[in-house]
Amino acid sequence: MKKVQIVMIMLLMGTLFSLSSCLKKDFDAPPDTSTIDPNLPVNMRIDSLKLRMATSGSAKRIDSNWTIYGIVTADDRSGNFYKQITIEDSTGGIAVLIDANSLYSKYPIGRKVYINLKGFYFGYYAKLPQIGGVPDNTGSMSSIPQSSVDSFIVKANFPNPLPVSRFDDLSQLKTVNNAMINRLIEVDNIQISMADTNKTYAAPPTLSSGTNINIEDCNGNKMIIRTSGYASFQAYNVPNGKGRLRAIYTVFNNTPQLVIRDTADLQFNDERCGSNAPTVSVDSIRNLYTSGSVVVGSYQIRGVVVSDRSNNNIDSKNMVFQNGASGIVLRFGAAHQFDLGDSLVINVSGGTLSEYQGTLQLANVSTSNAVALATGISVTPRVVTLSALNANFEDYESTLVKVLDVTTSASGTYGGSKTITDPTGSIVLWTFNTATTTATFASSPIFTGTKTLVGIPGQGGSSMVKQLQLRNLQDVQ
């Protein structure tokens, strides 16, 4: 009888073993080896997933039995990516949120992975596409629980060549490029913008969770690198040269931003854009102009800012720059931060010389091409009569001059055009008082009596009227 019972137990165990073999999961993780690719069937591409699951609202649950694959292009080793990896196939990239630390030990950059998407969620963080877990009460997508990871994310072979999208400059990336979101990009001839070259990659996390560093190419196209305050390289100084940049292309709402994996992504070992440009005088640049528009070659100029942006009697994008007895209006692409008395060296390579309402200006100059040498530098104005100024106007244009014994019959305030006179002649005193630009002293009562005026000669209006502009009320002496 005992023998029969033993036989029955063995038969029952065999049956159970057989049943358990038939119930084997479709997505068991393969052995943790870098040489095996299980070649699981893939029925969804990353770009198609984004199209099918696109939503402007809360994250959407994936109920279809879809499988994607990708090569890991970013992990959490440096801390600049937190509890997430980024993967990329031949069609696109996607961020994968995982509630675990040290993901790089399982999913290092270069590992191929398969992901069974059924039951996960697709959504956005500030328009950045992501795969994650069940949304929380606020609708924000949570991370995939660590307990579910091995059942749905299958490791394959490692390493693999990284998919890299290469660009000659930033022109195709500086506005949102949807095809590149969450993809690894590479751009040559990139440098940190001059204003940020004295910074570290990020402020400490006690001050900010992340920091933007401005970068540019040699054509003046600009973007930002975003770095976490928790990155292991947060306190490192940014490189000051020029070279190859690799990064993950991301967005924050409508702003594209680049996120590097570590400092090796910035190979900035070459000289900066235009650093070999010869230094010439402002007068030499002025002499290049003939008519129309003239593109300047490879040059840099030194001088001192003689305009005063703080008192607004100049367009916020303009700056008057003087070297010796010559000056010129520099026209930047955006409002600049250079103050009266700043001594600068400026790379003006590729700038455009033209006349605006009669005044020669040099446009298409990047503020990042200006390097501050000193501050508080005084330029001595040249004393000139109004008769001599009018007769030799271009010799004095955009330089600091002093006119003695000046009177005016005008009344009211400084704003607009007022005629001033000295014993030899007269000229228009122009003070901005427009809808877009208003001098801080435009509403101040105009001077009375006889004064000495310091100002900057220029021309303006459709009639190209010769005029003198004060920088501030200290110019009335």
C-alpha cells in the first residue's frame, strides 16, 4: 500500500511540474549576460507609439500588447538623469521612468532592451514624451514599480553602437524639433557662450534643482544645456574652448534644451570661434563700408562703451563703442548688458555694416562674442563747436563730444527733438520719448541758461537729421 502511495505522489508532482512548464511567462528576463539577445518579437516602433498615444491631457494607459526595443542612450550614473533611462530605436527616442536607483548597473548606456508596454502609461512632462506607471492624484505619471521591472523590461546584449543624429550647427535644433526629442544628438563647433564661461555646470541643489548654461555655434545660433544640481559634476567648471557636443535633446514646454550624460559629452578642446581673428581699430571697420550692406570678415575690435543703457536714451539692442577718435553703433540681436565705461574686446566676424537713418552701424554681432576687460573706464570727450561738428559730421559720429556755451530757446521737457545753439551754429538735441523707448529723463525740464553739453552725434529719422544725444543728465554741465 505504501508503495502505491509513493507512486501516486511522484505522478502528481510530475503533473504539476509539467503544468508549471506550460505556464512560463512570455517576458521572463534573460540571464544577466552581455552577450545574449533574446530577439523577442517587436510589433511597435517608438515614433508610431508617440503618434498613436498622443494626448494633450492626462497620461493614457497602454492596453495593447505592444513590444518596443531600444538602445539605452542615457542612464543615471552621473545623477543628471534621475530614476529614468532614455532609449532609442531607429525611429525615435523615449524616456522610461523606473522607481529604482543605480539603473546604470542593469541598463547601462549601450544596452539593448525590450519593453512589453501593456499596462504601462504614456504621457508627457512639460511636453516631453515618457513611459511610466499609474498617474497619481494630480495626473502626473508615476515611475514603473521596481517589482514590475524585470517582468516587462528585458535586458539584451551589451554594448551596442549608439544611435547618434549628427548636425553641422544648432540651426535645426534651436527651435523645437519634434523628430529629435529624447534622441542622442551630436553637433560640432559648439562653445559655451562667453557670459557663462566662468560658471560651473549647475548651482548647488540647495539653491536650484537645475541650471541653464548657454551655448552657441560659430554662426551665432544658441541653445541651453540643462544640468541638475544633483549631478556628480555639478560643481565642475564648464570648458571654455570649442568642439563636439553630445547630449539628449529634450524640451521643457516650448523650449528645447540639451541634457548631457556626463562631462565627456563636451569635447571642447579647440580654440573658440573666431579666436584667431586679428584685432583692428574701429576706424578700420568703418572704412570697410562703401554702400548698401557690407559683410565684415574675420576681425575683432577693442574699445570702450560710451553709451548708457541704464538711462534708456538708446535702443536696448544698440551700443555705441569707441576706440581712439572713432566710434560705431553696434546692433545686437537682443538687449545687451554692457554698461557705460565697460572695456571690451568683441569678435565682429560676419557682422553686417549698413546705414540706419544715416548712422553707420554694425549689426549681426553676438553679445557672447564680447569679452569684458575692465569696467569704469572714462573716455575724454573731444571739444567741438556745432559749426565744426556739422561740417565734419562723420568724423565725430558715434563718439563722445563736448560742446561749450550751449543755449536753447526750447521749453518744456527733454523728450523729442529740441534745437540747441552755440556761438557758431545749431543742431537738434534728440531724446527718446516713444512708445518703445523712453529715456529716464525725457520728462525732466530742459536746461535753461548757458551750459556745456556732452553727447554722442548721430543721425535719425527719415530725413537723416544730424543730432546730438545726451546719455544722462550728468551730460548737462
